[in-house]
Amino acid sequence: MHHIDFLAIGDTVVDAFIRLSQAEDTFSADHKTRQLCMTFGDKIPFEFATVLSAVGNSPNAAVSAARLGLRSFLLSNVGGDDYGKDCLETFKQNGVHTDFVKVHEGKKTNYHYVLWFHNERTILIKHEDYPYELPDVGSPKWIYLSSLSKTSLPFHKSLEAYLDAHPEVQLAFQPGTFQMSLGVDALAGMYHHATIFFCNVEEAQRILGTEEKDVKKLMQKLSELGPKTVVVTDGPNGAYAFDKENNKAWFMPPYPDPKEPYERTGAGDAFASTFTSARSLGKTIPEALAWGSINSMSVVQYVGAQEGLLTQEKLLEYIAKAPASFVAKEI
């Protein structure tokens, strides 16, 4: 059986980035939601389009772990089309083992459209209906679970049974859109087994059904669902972590951007996967926060979620030259 440091589980997609030039970033009538607005029924010019294969929350994480030196595998599905072949080749080029990537003849590979305006994006998503199966994966050191489709609930139950039978396996859980929509009760087993849980501030409020803004309180509430460590990101404002065992919480400021972020897709994936990889390599929670912040900073300097992912050598160079203010502060 394979020696696996990091097994990422989640859907693979192809992202078509469309760089918009004529749109508006505005707020909804209640001033709570930012909206991307374009003239209805018009012909909207765009600057350019870029298509990226083999992406998605878990594929991004698998590439991140491989680049940091871990033996990284991906459990996922692709169609038997040219996009699926491109994804497999891209994984191999990035050092990700594809033993558990299943090719479905007669089905399409997931294809999403990314509307990119300024340095933010809005993604039009459609997940193909794949039959999710859990093969014999042995005992990976870490499983990293993220975005799966709304038809994947039975698969989550299979994974829960697997984790019950393999308490030595550590779980990092970064729920995607459909997983959050299933609700906490439906995925209680994933929360219970999670060694580390990741989300952003808005997702934490959605999961808990609260408007609470104190991030430390949000993390404490999330930890009550089961996770030993809760990590909540707050975009360019920084990130937070809470360790339930020692009842300690930290705030990590962002690593200074070398220049204005170009495109923010994958920043959260980079942070979460790098934090997990750092913990797998024996780093402390404050050290893992620093690692995640640096890789997240690097990713937003490029288009897409993978080009900016750093090697461990390059990441350590950033740490060596970090300003004195770049340190996790206990809160």
C-alpha cells in the first residue's frame, strides 16, 4: 500500500477565467452583500480569458502539499474528455499522485466560469453527477477534505465509517459551498473527526447561524462541533486559530504584499493546505499560521490558485526576511 503523507479528497474542475473591464462593484439594498453588476441584455466586452486545468479546493491543496515536499495524492473524479486528460497530465507535472483519480468515460469534467473583476472573482459553478466511491487508501498521515457536490452525502458517511476505523488518520476539513448547504447535522461526523477545521469569517457565521462578529467567539463555537483546532481566515485582514486542548487563540497579520494582489482565487486553499502541511511537518500552530499567510500572499500575485504556490525552500526564504511585525499574537 502507498505511503501517503497527504490525501486530498474533493472535486476537480477546469476554471475559465474571464477578465471583465466593464462592470460595477456595488452593494445590495440592505448594504450587507457586495454585488457584481453588468448591464442586462447588453454585449459586455472583456479583456482576455485564461483556462486553467486541474483546479478546485482539494486539487489546489494537493498541489500545494506536493510543492512543499509532502508525498501528495488526490482522490477525485474527471470525465473521459480532453479536459479530464489535461487535468491528469497537470497533476503529474505538479508531483501529485493520481492513483485515486477516477476517469468516467461518457461523462464531462467539471467546468466553471470565473468572472474576474479588479482583484476579486465571482464563480459560476456546475458539478457533474459522479458516483462517489471510497477506495482502499490505506492509512494516510492526513486526509484533507473539501468541496464535493450536493449528491455526495452517502460518500461522507462512508468516509465517516473509515475514520471511525482508522483513528490514527488526521482529518483537515475545509467545507465547500454544497457541504455547508448540507448543514452541520448532516456532516456531524466530519466535524467530530476533524483535527483541523477551516473556513472564513462569513462562512463561520453561516455555519453557526449567527451574526456574531467576534472571531474568537466564532472559533470557540465551531470547536464545540468537534474540531481540535479551528482556523478562520479574514481575507486581507489576516487569520485566526483556536486550539481547543490548550484553550489558546492567535491572530496572524497578513504577510506584506510585494505589490497589489492581482487575483484572489485560491488564497483560502493555499492558506488551509499550507497550514495543514506545516502541522504535518511538526510545526506549531503559530508557525503554521505564518506558513499559510506567506503562501496565500504569493498565490494572489498570479492568476488562479496554483501558479503562485511556493516550495518549502522559497517559503522559508520569506520567513527569514519577514518584518518583526509578522508574528502570531495570542488573543
